[in-house]
Amino acid sequence: MALSIVFMGTPQFAVPTLEALAEDDRFDVKAVVTQPDRPFGRKRQLKASPVKKTAEKLGLRIMQPEKISGSDEMAAIINMAPDFIVTAAFGQFLPTKLLEATKYGAVNAHASLLPKYRGGAPVHYAIMNGDDKTGVSLMYMVKKMDAGDVLDVVEVPIEATDNVGTMFEKLGQAAVRLVTENLEKIVSGERQGTPQDPEQVTFSPNITREQQRVHFDQETAQQLDWHIRGLYPTHPAHATTAGDKGQSIKFVQVTPLDEKTDAKPGVITFKSKKALHVAAADGSQLSVDKLQPAGKGVMDITAFLNGAGQHLAVGDAWIAVGEANA
């Protein structure tokens, strides 16, 4: 008999797992719980979450409580008494009463190698900190954030070209294997949870606006590369161009260079028709490969230098630093 499941998730990361559960005869997805539609874009039009859009295509029952605790939706789930609640980046805490309403437990696919990076932005911090790998952990849910016993993990390498977007794609597929291969093992008793080591716990709180600012005088080229890749495309990193008419520039892709420079951070050290190098902290420098000027779309450096950046010259303080970039 198929295991009955209530699935909870919101972003694209959760979509592959929902699709896999819905298409697998071993599982019966009774309902999908996701965040309410939110205003999006300049026109502030309501936008459904990726999980809701997927659930609609699959013809599944959808619940969107503003707050799950004490809601009619919570009461309905408790009445269902599902075998499992499966969550993947749902975005809300689940009350103990709801966690205990399942036959075999509530499990969560969390995008980190727990106990490292508990919290809302584990993929961002893994890249920003220069980690060479991350992964997905399947754990029992408890009321404390990401603190339940870990059932299984999948490690995923972080390549030098990865950003948050590419890592979410990889981790979303890893979560599929982790969930679909373990639910029956939990039922049979073959898979047991292991407590997390409290001394190894680190946290990854949601990204702040200040973290989106890059400071060429405070970070080396390598650190800037990690910083930029660790925020794109969900929270693009940006800095302000120097001069009286400073403009915000969002950074999409940069490459750290081996050559050192005596130039001050933020100063252009090399320019051609297809390349722009900028000094960073500790004598390092980087190549700006892709960016997005304020009010413009993403462009490669060649397009930028043929347009808005054609006036730039070696020695110009292109990126403001210090107080001007704070």
C-alpha cells in the first residue's frame, strides 16, 4: 500500500522532490502545503510559488496558510493522519502537534551537511565561505530549527563556476534521491536517525541587504568571487561606481586573477575591448565578466564596454570603496 504523504515546500529547490513523490506508485501525496502567493516585481502582481505551480500541474490538493500553526489547514492535515510529512524549504516552523500527527514522522530535506549551516540560507553561506562541498541532509523535524536527528546525507561538490542558482539545481536532484530512497527504510526500521553534534553547529541566517554590498577594499579577489557567486541570482551583490553620479552595479560573474597590483582597491588596472580588470584588497585583482548596471539587463563585459563603460580608462577609480560604498 502506498505511503500517504503531505508535502510542504515553496521554492524551486523543492519541486523535483514533489514531482518524484507524485509520480512514484510507492507514495500517495494527499496534499501540498506552500506559502501564499506574494507580490512580485514593480507592478506588485501576486506570484505563485514554484511548488504551487507544480502542484497545480499535477492536480494535487493545495493549501496556502499564512501561518500553519492553529490554521484550518493544520486541522485538516491532522485529520488526514498521513504516514509522513515531507518538507523541503517550506519556510515556516511546524507546531509539535502537527509533527506528531504522522504515523512515521515528519522529515525535512535541508540543503546543507548538518549540523553545518542550520537556517534559511545554507547554500549561500557554503559558497560565500569558500567551501568545496555542501549537500542535502534528511532529518526528523523537531520544533527547534533544523535540530532533529539526521537520517541520511548526500554530498555535492561546489565547483569554481557554481553559484546559488546552479547549486540549487544540483541539490534539488540530490534531495530527490535522499527522500525517495529513505521513506520505506524509515518504515521498516532500516534507517535510524543520528543526533547532531551540538559542538559542530553553525548557522546561516537569511541574507541581509548589507551582505549584498561588496567592498573592494575589504575583500580579496577570491573572496569577492565567493561573495558574488554565493548571492547570485537570488540576492545579487552590488557596489557603487565612483564619481558624483555613482551608479549601482550588480555583479553576476567575476574571475580572480593571479597577477598582483599596486593599484588601490576599486581602481581599473586593465582595459581592452573585451576585458576589464579591477583591483581588490591585499593587492589582488579580478576580471569583471558579467554585470548588470542599474535599470539594465545582465550583460557580458564586452557589451558593457561598448556602451555604458566605454569612457572608462586604466587608473580610474571605477568602484567606490570605504564610506562611499557603505
